[in-house]
Amino acid sequence: MQPTPSNTTRHIRIFRYDPHKGGSGDFQEYTLRVDDEIRTTILDVLLRLQREQDPTLAFRYACRVNMCGSCGMVINGKERLACKTNVSDIRSDEEITIRPLNHFPVIKDLVVDMDPFFKKYEEALTFYEPKEHYTEPLQIRPDSTERLDIGMATECIACGCCVSSCTMCNYHDEYAGPAALTRAFTLLADSRDALFHERLERTLASCYNCRTEFNCTEVCPKGISGTRAIKYIQRLALKHLADARKGEEIAPATNILPQIAKSEPDRRVFFRQVGIGVLGLGAALIVGGVATKAAVGPGIAANITKTWVPVADLGKIPIGDISTHTVHYELKNGFYTQEKAVPVLVSRTGDEMTCFNASCTHAGCIVKWDGQSGRFRCACHGGMFDREGNVLAGPPPRPLDKYPFKVDSGHLLIEMEVV
């Protein structure tokens, strides 16, 4: 049954930011009568608002037909293209909320700076470099394995929606992001390209920043799975490592002693020797366990130490709000020292503060503060917590963990465990 075109007045909230005034920006409310919600896109709404009500409203667009990726933005909490999203896609009783893409510097209103995005795109060697020796035409058969592997990944329009949806882009500055890795994947799978080893070396580390949340896959307007591309690169690296070791020659052992045949013992002597060996092994295990207990102490937990790690200056922590800060510290595991970066959620009300561990207590996914609903949300499995960190919905078994904290010389510090 064909849906009936509506004729309603819609309420719209749009993020506004003026670079001349500065600040953190704010939402401005509009109302607009829409004659046909089924055939009216969000881009149509923005153009009408700019033309009829507010000529200062800034946003990007070009093709209007889901080809260029210029009009990527967050519409009612989800990354979408304004030219592809119809007003009828949003329930009539819902307010339409439009804000710029996440993880991008805002230039004005809904216009973001794409330079960091394309810089990481370039660093991943996302350009085609043909091999020196080939015969034209250099084509891949449509039914070949490599073409089927690449699939629709070449249809990426670099809109930035996947990067905006990826929580890891907020916590790993060096992370290339799903878009750049998807383009790199199409070239790594292409046998005609000459930069296989260089590109694999450039992108592999970023692949391990992915937490397989599938956010990029869910929001892609072209139906491309960035998660699949990332996992393909990881699998390709393992295969390449195995292939590289196939040709390695194993050096022959030196100083090989001559093998001297020994006379086989009779049945009675054999079982007597086995019995003595078992008794000796049991005694060694008992004595060794006692000695190890005395030497090592009560257990590994005794080696865990706590240290104070700086979070941020108090001046950078807003009052009456919950802010996210990335904490950097070193984690020692035996002889290995690993640099860690973890998000910390800080709730500040007057002189009172609470520092939450951003890991969901269900499966360790990262939770984010949703200011509109006043809730902590886990996008992976639907976990939800109130402002105090108590569980409201979903599978989390307990409230959010909290860090002990202190203020020293105008700096907020939290106590963390390091091995």
C-alpha cells in the first residue's frame, strides 16, 4: 500500500556555531510546514530554511542524488546524507535534530573541516600505483576471486559518516579510520597494484584499533562494511606472514653427537624405573610449589601497584555537565611496557566531581554520555546508565566503575592500577 503524503508542520533543531563568536555552539529551533514528507528530503528542508527563514545557515551539498557525499551530517542521532534522508523517515511525533559529523572540527554550523580526514586518507596510500610490467588492457575479470573480495567497497564516496560513527576515532588519534582502511583494502586485494607491502605496513597498526562495533557498517549510505575491510587486512597480514616464512631456510644443527644405541631393558627393570620417576616428580612438585610460594609471595595481585594519572586542568572541565577526557599512561607487563590511552567520563557539579570508567560493565565496550536524554549509553548491546552510573536498561550486571580522584595544583588526577 502506497503511503499517503502528509501535510504537517515539523519542528527542527539545528546546531549553530559562529566562528566569529566562538564558544561551543548551541541548537536553534525552527518550524517548517512540509507539504509532502515522502518526497521532501532533509536537504530540501535545509535549503528552504536558508532561503525563507535564515540565510546565515551554513551546510554543504553538491549532487543532491547520493553520489558526492558532501551533505553528510548527524540526523536524529545517526549519520546520514541529507539528500538521501526523507522527512518521512523520521516519525511525525519526533523533533528533527541536525548536527555536524562527530570527530571533525566544526568550521560553521553544519560545515566541518575535512582536512584531517583526507590527510589520514593520504597517509594510508589510498592511490593506485600500477606495477611496472603489465600488458594493456590491465583488467580484473568480474567473476575473479579478487574482484568478488573487493565487492562494493570501491563505491565509497568519502562522506565521513563511518568516521563520525566510530567511537575509536575519538580515542586513538593515530587511527586511520574506516574510510581510509576500506580504500586501502580495495588496493591490497588488487593484484595490479605495486604498493602491497608499503600499504600493508602503513595500515595494519590501525586495524587493531578497531573494536568490531559495526557502527561504520550500519551508517554507510552505500552499504559498504568498513568492518569487513579491516578484518580482511588483518587476515591478509597473517597470510602474508605465513607465506613469507615458507621460503625461510632452517640452518642445520651443529655439534651433533653420534647416536649410540642402548640395550632395551627388560619388563621388570622398565616398570621399576618408571615408578621411581613418578615418585621423584611428585616430590619435586611439592617442594617446588612451597619454594615458589615463599619466593613469589601471595600471588600476582601483590605486584599490582596504583599510581595517580593526570586527567585535565580544572578549567577544562565544564561545570554542570559530563565531559570525556583521554588519559595516557604506561602499563607494565613483565618486561613489556605498553602505552595505554583510555577515556574517562567526568561529572562535575559545583565542587563535587565523579570520575567514571568509560568501559561498560557488560562486555567492556565504550559508553558515551548522551546530553539530550541525560543517560550514559552503550551502542553495542543497548546498555544504559543514569547520571550516577546506575544501570537503567540492558545487560550490564552492575553500575559503572568509578576512579578515586584528587585535585592537585588545579589539576584533576585519578588513581589507576598498573602492573
